[in-house]
Amino acid sequence: MAEDAILGYLASHEEIPDSGKFASQHGLQQNDVVNVIKSLHGFRYIDAQDIKRESWMLTDEGKKYAAEGSPEVQLFLAVPPEGFIAKDELQKKLDPSVFKIGCSQAGKNKWVDMGKQVSRKVQHVEDKVKDLLVRIQDGQTIDKDDINSLKARKLIVAQTWKGYSVRKGPNYASKRKKVATDLTRENLQRGDWKELEFKEYNFNAKGPLADAGHLHPLLKVKQQLKNIFLQMGFEEMPTNNFVESSFWNFDALFQPQQHPARDSHDTFFLEAPSTTRQLPEDYVELVKRVHESGGYGSRGYMYDWKREEANKNLLRTHTTAVSTRMLYALAKQPFAPKRYFSIDRVFRNESVDRTHLAEFHQIEGLVCDRGLTLGDLIGVLNDFFSRLGMSKLRFKPAYNPYTEPSMEIFSYHEGLKKWVEIGNSGMFRPEMLLPMGFPEDVRVIAWGLSLERPTMILYGIDNIRDLFGHKVDLSLIKRNPICRLGID
Amino acid sequence: MPTVSVARDRLFAALGRSYTQEEFEELCFNFGIELDDVTTEKAIILKERHLEDDNSSLDDEVIYKIEVPANRYDLLCLEGLAQALCIFNGHEKIPRYTVANISKESMLKMQVKKETSLIRPFVVCAVLRGIAFDEARYNSFIDLQDKLHQNICRKRTLVAIGTHDLDTLQGPFTYEALPPPEINFVPLKQVKHFRADELMEFYKSDLKLKKFLHIIEKSKVFPVIYDRNRTVLSLPPIINGAHSAITLKTKNVFIECTATDLTKAKIVLNTMVTTFSAYCERKFEVEPVEVISFDGNSSVYPDLSEYNMEVPLSYITGSIGVPLEVDEVTSLLNRMQVHAEQAGLGGNNINVSVPPTRSDILHPCDVMEDVAIAYGYNNIPKRKLSSLKPLPLNQLSDLIRYEIAMNGFAEVLTWILCSKKENFEMLNRKDDKTTAVVIGNPRSSDFEVVRTSLMPGMLKTVGHNKDHPKPIKIFEVGDVVLLDEKKDVGASNRRLLAALYCGANSGFELIHSLVDKIMEVMGTPFVPVGNSAGYYIELSDEPEFLSGRQAKIIYKGRRIGIFGIVHPEVLNNFDIPDPCTFLELDIENFL
């Protein structure tokens, strides 16, 4: 009703200046008019401007007097025109509050004599208070003194009246179209889509959360690294063997048995199965000899090499244990160059903190060929790391028992504005390669790094436990970009 | 990696110049050590005591904490570090260490008793004569023993060092192993006598020493060293006797290293004597001690002989990958504390003499590494191995394809060729002849143009799958071709991504979510309209979509795509009875 009235009125009029007046003129409820205006405005049928007015409203007491007359008049009328009425008699005739207020006001107005006996002083009075109240109720204005006296008697209170002034909107029509939130199959079937009016869509917000699958960021990075290795001609090594013997993990790499890495502080040794069942005996003998007394041009470490130490099982501390097995198998064949890589789990007996875990992923690459040089190592590292977006590299001399020369790899971090260590590399020692049976001019260059560190840098994660393990933040897994390593 | 703390100013004095921190870090980097931390004695003490207040009586000398390679025992103190760096800088020559030439008769003797083989069989000894200690040198002498104990000595299990004021003792000495109750002496820092078994009990509450007790605790006999007057020098590897304790005034130092590993004992002894012989009256000279085994075998220590190797030049240059002449290699090696000279006139081999300080050199590969370090790792020209580079566009397409599939969309693969009508009219689009490549000799109307959008193929797919259960969620990543003035042939490909939802409802919000997802996986933030740091969407007005339910996608200020409810007329053109929302965007913008 209100909607038709408004749209209809605007068809022939420029403006509805005051919604309140419009409502009373058309006999409409104020609330209905306001709601319709809001809705029409939302769909831009109309433009509505806020307007407000200060006005006076009757209090409950004021409303009562507007209907029943003021107390002083009620009291005056209860006094007989002639003669007297006893005061207690008069009190009985009137409501207690009317009596009380009426006595005081009628007295003040000098309408009656107040004593034990009450009598009129004048014969005729006007109920000015009632008149004023009725006029306010009708929205008429009255003068300031009257307002003040009514206010003082708490018969009226001030209120702000809010309403609208209304004009045609950009989508004005004399009749509203059907409103829909979406196009449905029924709309198409009925063909009523042409009349559909769509609720405005909020293009300034994101859509609802999609229900989707997600891959782990660490494994996304792993996948990209794997692609990079494959593009560089590297073959993946089988690394699905976490349990390893000390022999393959350390001894075959020419890592002496007293080396600190072989402490229980660093390595997980096993209670079951505690020792390895078999090792290639001929090769073990050669490894023992190179540790104890050298050979192949080396002095060796000159200590008593113990088979029991080599037999001890452990959880591999590096994937180089697998590389060693692969190289040993390779050396058994007529020589052919190889490039190997792996990305898999390794274990360290470390206390867990923001940057350390007892298990993490090692990335390893190695090249085995005749006549390789440090220049080749530096070249392959530049190729590899520049694919990871790290093209500014430099190398620091370092120590590692099984590589000589050894180089720590540093990359310039543009964000941190400094050189950060990103990995380790080197040439495997002849004491490691020659007992395997490789020809003397065959060299192996290799490098390794953790998968976690570059991933944390890439995804801006500063606590490794947020990334990997059961304390992971699931929303982190659901909200992360694709890994673009090797693309840019 | 072990860390050595040295006073910066003393180090710089020894290096003959001062450095800025950056300069010193650069020197360390090139040599293969690392400045790990810069602190002060004061800061260290305050930290240890958990204090914060400033106690100005403490020393605020700057301390450098330097990380050294685990096999360079010669670098475990200031003297060794300074010497190595001076030689590396070419300011000093490599010292020649000598054993004093004294007769066997006048040599101090150490007699080894058979029982020691039950617990700690080896001992090696030497004497530093006429040493001049000051407080700094003395502290360094003590610190070096600590560092050696922690590292090569494997917490004293392999080797333990005892140093004594020789003038308080009288040789010959004996190295024995006795039942603990028979050993009785005043240990270092104590005033009363202890029996060895009582002493072990006593040290159980000593924070520093208790961790060494296990090495001999369970043995029936304890190793012990006496002089000729039965003065106890030490109860290795636990504690020395108080009697022979060295002081700042000590002039002659007797050093004994007891061990379970003879090779390491020799290295430890050599490290101690070579380092501190620099402070002896006769610089770099060490007085030998004869160690006589119970079986009569005699050895004289220290063994300061140099280890000789003949290394072919070709091995060195061939491993490093830099052509170097013999004299270049020898001078590089001399900077690494390795004596080297050409083997024979005009020879291509290099005679290398490894001094006793460089126990880490085992093989010519270690020599080769030193050449490479002195040459500078970062000066070696790189050689690139063969490798392939993938096409970034295709790699990116694949990664996006996986993400969209993970969002529950099935991949379709539609034809590049279509009819003019499908590409334009049926999409409510006008052909202004500026976009599509037109085929001159089509065999049928199906192959008139090369698509300029993935939309017709996707809609045809839905139209032909009317019976498929709803909703249908499909996507395609593929190329379209556009006329292009800049290309030699006048046309170029663009890689587009399209996704479509079809169901009882339009799925507009669902496709909106997919847009957000694609932007998220591309690492692009959602930004307010007008901001070019990310993406936002804006109401669009294209004829193929329903008015009010379509938006263009703005990425870094560029319009890269659009999505919207497909216009019912278009749906009708493709004979689709259900509402659809379609998304198309150009993924080349993400490269």
C-alpha cells in the first residue's frame, strides 16, 4: 500500500519533502512508510535523503490530561458552583494524584478558596493545559512560555523525529519488479528472467570460502625441486629406507668412528634391530684399511677401526647414505657418468625448537663423471640455485669429513640484505670413492640442503613446527600459493 | 663446529693491523672461518649470572667468537688463528718447528708401566723451555687445553692433557696404573690429601669434573703419573696434582698427554707445543722427552717431522678447473701454511711438506683444497653442465590446472576451431573483424574461425551433457588466437583459463570463490578498487552475461578476465536449460 502510494505519488510529483507528513496525509503508518522507503532506496527506485525535526511528545501523564482534562480543572469542576464542599468530601470524589496536583494548581490560579471548606472564587475557567497538550499531539506549534511550563510539569518531552525526503531514483518505475538473488532453472523454464530484478551483489567483498582440496606447501616445493632436478638431467635415487647401518651412513663416507656426529647426542641409534645383518665383506675390508692406514695416496686416520661400530643400526642422518650405496653399485659397473638426486626424510637426535626438528627433508644432488672440477661444482650450483630464484651466490671454504674441497653455499637475501647460508657442497674424497672401485679420474661433486629452510623463506614461515608435523596450522595448508620455483 | 673466543684488539695487534668488522668478516669468509658473534667479557659474565645491571668493574674488552673447521685444531686459540691469518695475508712465513738437539742421556724420561694398558695405554710428553707467560698468554694456554679436550680429545676420553711447572718436579717420570686406594695426593685447587677413590666420590658434586669420572670410574686401576720423588703429576684424565701447578711465573713447562688413541695424543701434543713454542726463549723449538714402554721400546716425542707428498700439478689444476703454473701453486700453498716447491727442475710435480700443525692434511685432495682456498673459491670460473629449461608458460599452466582440479572441477579439452556463429552471435557478441583468425577454406561451418574465447567450447560441452547429473563443474586451460599487428604472421596465441558451473542455480558465488582461489594460489592479495598492488573485481557490462551479475577481474591495474551468469539468450543458443556461470581469464598475466 505504502509502496504504491510513494511510487504513484512520484509519478506525478517531483518530491515527497517529508515522509512523516506524507504518511499522515495519506493515512499510512509512519513505520510502513519508512520501511518501504528504505527498500525502494536499496534498489534505487528512489533516492531518499534523511531529514530530522525537533518536536515535543506528550508524556504518559500529559496524554492522560489531554484526554481527561487537567487536574486543576477536574478539581474546579468538582467544587459546586455555589456554596462549599468539605475538603475531605472533595478528596473522596477525585483520584489522589488529581486531587493533590489539582489543589496546588487551582490554588495557584486563584480559582478556589482552599480551607476546610472549599468554594469557587470564579465561576468559569478554561482548561488551557488540555488545549495545549491536544495541540502538541496534533503536531501544531505553540509558544515558548507554554512549552516551558508544560515541560516544567513533565507533561511533554523533547524528541527528534527522523524521516526522509524522497525523489525518483535512477531505477524509478511506477511498479517494482520481482527481486531475486540468483538466476534459477525455474526462472529459465518460466521465462520470467526478463522481469527479474537482482539484489545488488557486493563486488567489493571476496566470494564465500570454497570447499576444496589442498596440497602441503612442503610437498609442493618438493615437487618443483624434483622437476628442476629432472630438467637438469638428474635421476631420482630410491630413498625409501630410513633404517641404515653406521657403515653406509658413516664409515663408507670416510667419516671416522670418533667423529662427533656419531655420538648418541646427534644420531638415533636403534634398540631393535640393533645391528645390521650383512655388509659387503670385501668392501668393508677396504673401508677399514683406508680408515686405519690410508692408501690411495692418503695417510688415513690412523686409529683402530671397529666393526661393531660399523654394524650399529641407526635412522639415517643424511640421504648421502643412499648416495653412497648408489655410488658403490655404480662403481661395480663399467664406468658411465651419472647424475643423481633425492629429496627425503633424515633424522637427527636434536631438541625441537623454532628452527630444528628431529626429522626433516634433505635435498641432495650429485654428479659423477671423469674430470669434474670445482668449476663444474660452482657451475651446477649456480644453475640449480638460480632456478630457485637465487642467482647471487658465493662460496666459503668449510670442513666436512667426506668432501674435499668443501664449500658452504651462501646466497644474497634481498629482503634481509645479507648473505645467508643455504647449503653445503663439495667433492667426495678419494678415500671414499677409490675403495668403491672407481677409476682414479672419476670425481663426484655433490650438494645438499634442507627442504624446510627454503620453503619457510618462500612462504614466510618462521616456526618450522607451523609447517611440518602435527602442530601444523591447517589454515596455513589451505591458504598458500602454488610453488613457482623453477618457473620465474 | 668449534667456536674460539679471542680478544679483538689482541688479535688485531697480532695481525699487525686493525679491521672494520666487515673487513674482518670478509677475511674470515675467504679463509673458511666465520665471525659468529661479537660480544664483551662483561656481556658474557652478566649473561652467565643472569644479571642486567651495569657493573663497571667488569672488563668490556671486545670479544670475537670465531667458528673454525672441526679438523683445524691449530686454530683453536688466538695464537694459532693469528698465525694462520698472517701467513694467509702473506705477512709471515711458515715457521719451521724443531726438536731441541739434546742427547738421549740428558733427555727427560717417562717410564710406562704395563698396567696402564688396562685402562689408558698411551702417553706422550714434551717440554717447553724458557717460556714467557703473561696473563693473556697464560689464559690462552689454559683455554687451548679446554678446547682440545672438548674437541679432538672427545671430552678427555681419547686424550687428556696435563701441564706442569717442571721446576717443581724431578725426572724420570713414571706412568702407572694403580688400585685407587694406593694413590694419594693433593689435587689441583685443594689443600688436603685425597685418596684416589675418595677423590672420585668428592668430585661427584663438582660440576666441571663429574662428567669425566665415568672414563675410569669402573676400572680396578687408575692411571697416574709420578716423578722420581713419587710426587703425583696427575690422575688422568681427571685432575692434576696441586704440587706442579703452573703459574704466571712458570718458566719451564712439562706437558704430558695420556690417551687411548696414540695418533690423537700426538696431534694434541703437537698442537700444544707448536702453538706455545712461539713464546719460548728459543722460538719454535721444543725439548723432547723419551717415552720408554714396559717392553723396552722407546720413542721420542714430540714428533715434529713434516709429512711429505709429491702432488702432480695436473691433479690440482684438473680438480679445481683453473690453469695454474707450478710457482703459482707453490706460493698459494705457502699462504696456507704448507711448504711447497717444484719437484726437480722443470718438473710438473710439487713437493709438499705438511708441518705438524696441519694434521688435517691426509691426502693430495686436502692440498688441492688449500690451493683452491688460497686462489679464492669465488674466483674459480664456473662451468655449466648441460641442462634443460622448461617453458614457464606450460609449467604455470600445469600448476594452475592441478589447483582447479583440486577445487572439484573436471578438465575438458575442446577444439580450437569453431563456427563464426558460435564464436560471436551465439555469445551475443558482434564480430567487428578485429579479433578472430578466419579460415579461408573450411570443409564445414564447424571450422570457420579460430576461437577467440574458450566460451563456445565450454558451452557446447554443457549443451551436449544435458543428462549429466547437476551440478556440472568443468574447466579448461588452453590457447585462443587473436589478430595481432605486432606479429610477423599477424596473429598470436594467448593462454586462457575458463571454468564453468551449471546447476539448479547459477553458481555465481561459487565461481566468485574460484576467482579468489586462483588469485590466492598466484600469491595475489585482494585489494580495494583502484589499488594496483593486487586484484579486485568490478561490475562489468558484456552482452554474453546477465546484467548485474557479471564482473571484470582487475589484476595489477589490468583487466585480465571476466566472470558472470551466462545470459539466458546465450544459454538458449547453446540449448542449455540450466543456469550457468562462466569464468575466463588470461593466465599469461601471471608470468
